[in-house]
Amino acid sequence: MRGAVTVAEWIARFLAARGPARVFGLQGGHIQPIWDRLAATGIPIVDVRHEAAAVHMAAAHALLTGEVGVALVTSGPGVTNCVTSVANADLERAPVLVIGGCPPARQDHRGPLQGTPHAEILRPITRRSRTLRIADQVVRELHEAVTIAQGAGNLPGPVYVEIPTDVLRTVIADAAVLPEFLLHRSPPRTLADPAAIDAAATCVRAAQRPLVISGRGAACARDALMAFLDASGAAYLDTQESRGLVPAEHAAYVGAVRAAAMRDADLVVTVGRKLDYQLGYGSPAAFPGARFVRIAAHAGEMGDNRPGEVAILGDVAAALTMLSQALQGDARDRDRTWQRALHEKHVERSARFVRALAGTPAGNDGRMHPNRIFAALRDVLRDDAIGIADGGDILSFARLGLSTSTYLDAGAFGCLGVGVPFANAAALAFPSRQVVAVCGDGAFGLHAMEIDTAARHRCKAVFVVANNAAWNIERVDQERNYAGRVTGTTLADSDYAAMARAFDLHAERITDPASLQGAFERAFAHAPALVDVVVTRDTLSSDLEKGLSIVPDHQPLTAWDNAERERLHVDPAR
Ligand SMILES: Cc1ncc(C[n+]2csc(CCOP(=O)(O)OP(=O)(O)O)c2C)c(N)n1
Ligand SMILES: [Mg+2]
């Protein structure tokens, strides 16, 4: 056949045209036809040590760059190893395309090598999960898969497609592939209803204490969001998924007085944010006096738990700009007393926190407090550094102490293990920026082998292991709430620096806080590098103190749970 190549070659052409910077994966015979063509086309393949890490890397790449992340994994265990990281990408709304292997059609349902119903396994945690059996349609289906992963009016997230190996080897005519499928890079946008914008402007004008809360869906709307904060005079809170979008110095920013802002707001405007457990499900238990306005590009960040009195559905940046314009005439007269008072308290409290960080006393065991890590990092990190946090107690401390303006963590899924793969992907995407992942020793262990990927691919990240020889947040919970019965939550006092040296990383083990700054400076100079920091178990993190680890019935935090019980007249004993 003239003008004809294999489906595998077309997949490589599709990816080359749509431009993912690199593909993350782990090879296997079922996907070798694609693997070979990708390599021949010159698309870099980052080969990892566990498929879950490939999807974590693709997700981090997507969240940090705005591009679709691509992972390539083989049939059977290659795909099932990805279940956790696909579920994490689902909750993170990360646009990821996972391409899996699949046994040839003639062996289907006959007990083939590496056969299991992948597409069914992944269906509930993907936007779409399909086996592509028709060779002529594969490129069209890939185009559709990428469009769906990017959202296009719906929630962005992971899409899974698998192509049986015989289909990959099938030769198809060039004429079967329309060139348009290779070229459409950006998903279509929807524009908000002007009537909803007017109704929202009325709510903002009527509010005395308006509060804006941003989420993942605001990521593409930074400038419009700041302009809206100026026009509305609202106070502003980010969340784990939107950290750094608006700088902490901005006049609206009130992150250090979060509880007071939520308690006192009379209007909450969510921007691209679900009202999930981190926001008390939008319940009056967490927001006792607020009306709600919801702004999002899709229903998934708009209709959950507490629909707004006004709901604005459409491109978030455009909607915020329209809303700012509607408020423009009277913006100067807006009462900013509440915003100013909260921001002043925020500034005062953050300054006090930063001053205290370096002086946080050691535990009763004489080992340093994890806060010393963040105090030392502040002296080493540049403004554009990328910070990643993973673990239990250490994540709770990092949320306050890790000061980077770009930030990712274990997220709403509480997905321990993201730290090393996220940092590797960040370092590859932004080779000139510092990348640091601060991981608990427990969380680090889940994908510790990915330091080998870092070494082989020169991912210039610094991995900091906060080593307390424990799954500590759980250990302290057992100690305090289960009458001291500590079971299965302690680890060995292992030397993770020695482990890293075995993989040819620069590595140091630090026990004295005075040595931290120097160690971090050397680590960034010789990255990839690992700094194993021996820290105390004798801590009480705010997540533990607020009750997150005891998992209350109604709400994630004890105070909200109590308020919810009171509100619903539920017996406190039940
Ligand atoms: C994959 C996974 N397994 C288990 C848990 C439950 N869990 C949450 S925090 C935590 C302890 C984490 O220990 P470490 O990473 O060492 O951090 P530390 O609390 O010691 O600072 C555990 C086991 C989880 N969230 N995710
Ligand atoms: Mg630990």
C-alpha cells in the first residue's frame, strides 16, 4: 500500500504533532511497537521504575505546564499498577492521557499473557476508558481522548486508551487519517451568561465581607482573578491546589487567618473550586453566615455540595473579567474595611510564624523539629522555586512552612508517594528552576526507587527526607487516641542518604540544624541530590490536632464535625 504506515507510527506522529515534551513510561512487549516509533520520531521517553510513577509524572507535568501529560504502560500489571496514580489524577483534575497495552484480538478472552479487563478497572476513575480496536479510527480516538482530558466544558482529568498489539501493527492508508486530528491543540471555550454575571455583581455589591476561594480551575485565570480581587474588595484564600496563584503579599490575601475569614464571610465566591472536605463541603458548619456564588468552567467545580445562589458557568478568566467590568463603576466606593483588617492580621501572623520557624525547639528525644527544614530552605530557595510536599505530619508542617510560589502535594486523595515522581517531572519541565520535594520517610519509601529515574534522566531535583523513623501522624494518633497502642506505625532509623549514594546521587545525612543550610546549598549545586534529615517524632502537627487523622463522621475536622452535629441536632455520642 502506498502512503501507508502502521497504527503505532501514526500514534507517534500524533504525539509529535500535538507536542507533549516527553512521554513517561515503562516498556513491555505489548506496547513495543509504539515505544519503538516514539523513539524513532525523537520524542523523549522517560523510563521509570514503576508505572504509577509514570502517571504521577505525567500528572505533575500537566499541572505545572498546562499541557496534556502522556504515560505509556504495558498490558496487565503495567496498567493495574497505575490505578492509584490515575485515581489521584482524577481528583487533581490533571489532564493525562494514559496509553496502555492490550493482548491481540485473536487471543482475547482465551487466557492471554497479561490479560485483565483494564478498561473496566479504570472506567470509574477516568473521564473515558476505551479499547481501540479499529485501526483506522485510532488517531481520531486519540484526538477525542486528548480533548476530553483537557475538559472542554467538563472536568479535566485522566483518559485511558489501550490498543491491542495486532492493531498497533496494522498498516493503514494515510488517507484514513484527516490532518485536523493532528493539529487541534486547545479545547474550545464556553462564555458565561451575561445575566448570571449581573446577578453575581449584585451579590458582590450587597456583601460586606466577601471572600473569594480559588481552586485548580482558577489556574489559567491568574491576572483576571487579581483584577477581580481589586474590583470587589474581597478577601482571598487559596487552597492546596491553587497555592501561589495570588502572592501572599497581595492586599486581598488572608491565608494565615483562614478560620476567621471562613467564619465571618457573608459571601463566598468559589473560583474553579470544588466544595470538598477541605472546605467543609460548603456546610454552614464551616461557613456559618455566607451566601455562595460559584464560578467554574464546568459543573464539577460548580454544582457540588452547595450550589451558589448564582452559578456562573464558562471560561473562568473571561467570567472574572466580565464580573470586574460589571463592578467597575462603583469599585472605588467599595468598603474594604474587612479585607484590610484581615490582611493586616495575616501579615502580622505570618511574620510571627516565620520568626518562630528557626527557633522551633527540638523534641524530647533531642532531635530537631521538622520546621527547621523549612527555615533553612527559606534561605536557599529562589523566588521561582517549585516545592512539593508528601507525607503525614511533614505535609502539615510543609503547608505552612514551605514558601515556594509553585507548589504541589499529596492533595485531596492524600496520595502518599507523589513526592519523588512529581519532583522528577517538575525538574525535567523546568530545568533552570530549583525543585525541592520534602517527603516523610514513609511517603518517600513508596516511590524511593524513582531516585534512580532522577539519576538516569538527570532530573535536577533535591529530595529532602524528613526522617522520624515512623508513619508519624498515624503513630501519634494511636498514642493519643488509642490508649498508646502503637502498632505497625514505626519504621527503622534507616540511612536514606546511603541509599541515594548507591544510585549515584549526591547525598548527605543531617542531624544538626546548623548544618542544614549548607547541605541544601550543596544539594542544589549537585542535584539530583538527597538530604536525609533526622527529625523528632515528638511533634503535634495541626492536621493531627484538628482531628483529620481520626476521621470524624460528618466533617473532616473536629471543630466542623461538632458544629455539624449541633446544626443537625445529632447526639454528640453518635
Ligand atoms: C498510599 C497511602 N497509604 C497510607 C496512607 C495513610 N497515611 C497518611 S499519613 C501517613 C503517615 C506518613 O508518614 P511519613 O510520610 O513518614 O510522614 P510523617 O507523618 O512521619 O511526617 C499514612 C500512613 C495514605 N494517605 N496514603
Ligand atoms: Mg515519617
